[in-house]
Amino acid sequence: MNDLLEILKDLHPEVDYDTCTTLIDDKIFDSFDIVSIISEISDTFDVAIPAEEIIPDNFNSAEALYALVERLLDED
């Protein structure tokens, strides 16, 4: 989780990722941020995020995003 938080804090250090659950809904992350996050996750965790997983529910919080990464790692 710490690696993921570092990725997110590099993009938006002002966000409290421990409590925020509306990163997409409140337009904190834009499409460029999503592309950057996907790229960084791919490099850091060595997983590919399939297009069907790029949905707001998976990106609205750090916890949801980490759950996605763990799920993808378990599938490998």
C-alpha cells in the first residue's frame, strides 16, 4: 500500500488518501492522472490493468485502487 500511496501523493500531495473516497466523483483525478496512475502501477507492481477495470469504483479511493492491484496480482 505504501508504494501506491507514494504514486498517488506524487500526483496530488494535497489529498488525504486515508479518508478520501471520491477521487473520481469530485474530479480530483482527471483522465491524465488516471493514465499516469495506470502506468506507474504497471511499472511498480508489474501488473496490467485491463480496460474493463478502468471504472470510477476502482479509482475513487486509494483503498479501492489497492484492492484492484491485489486482485490483479492474485490472478497472475
